[in-house]
Amino acid sequence: MTQTSDNVTWLTQEAYNQLKAELEYLSGPARTEIAKKIEAAREEGDLRENGGYHAAKEEQGKQELRVRQLTQLLDNAKVGEAPADDGVVEPGMVVTIAFDGDESDTLTFLMASREYASSDIETYSPQSPLGSGVNGKKVGEDAEYELPNGNKASVTILAAKPYTG
């Protein structure tokens, strides 16, 4: 459950702990594993044609990028409580909307930072067009947001409940 305001990212304690554990793994055991892969590939000889070496170096680069991202995110994090169950759309809420007031055409999603995205539920950032359009609205209210083609779309808020994991 996150909300980004300027450079501050709001996280629940659970989200903070999850991201912190990922950072500790990537900074420790994962770094050791990739260093061993690189060393083993290096011992195979000619590095110019060594696919294993190049793959390991690429994996190392991606891993180090993620370490930097997590470090920056956690350095700017503020830990707080999950949002109140008051029917107001905000980060940390599972939101159900109906497109153009048609209750048969609905979407349910978690409003949160992409850092908290999971495969269990679709996640929309509060900064996304849909996220910014519904943020702060109450159940029963209509919201409008801009589509990538410049047209406007309207939705009705059907439900907004705190995300429980």
C-alpha cells in the first residue's frame, strides 16, 4: 500500500518489510551467487564468445539496478497504517469501478505503487490516468479520466475496501 507524494513513498509496515527483505537478499546472498556464476564462466576461457559470462554479467547489472531502486525507495519511505475502511478511494484500497455506469463492465484493482504490484490483483498507480481520476472519490461517485488517445472516460465507483493482502 503505497502513495507517492513528491519523493516520499508511503508504505504499510507489511510492504516495507517485504521490500526490505528483498533488498537484503539481493544485497547479500544473491550478490554472492551471481559473483560465483561470473567467476565460473570466466574460468571457461575466452570471454568474447562466452554466453554464460555475458548472461551472468547482464543478470548482475539488472540485480544492481533493483538494489539501487529499492535503496532509494526505502530511504524515502514513510511507514504508516493501512487506509481506513471509509469508502474513499486512496492508495492501499481495492477499488471496483463500472465503466460508463454499466455495472456489467467492471474492473477491480489495487490502487498502489507499482512496487507493490502482485500477480494476485491488477495494480494501478495513483499517478496513472485512472488512478488520479478516482483518487479521493467516494463509493457511488462518478469520476472522469483521460485515455491515451486524448478522449475522456467516465467511471462510477462501486466499492473501495482496504487491501488485506
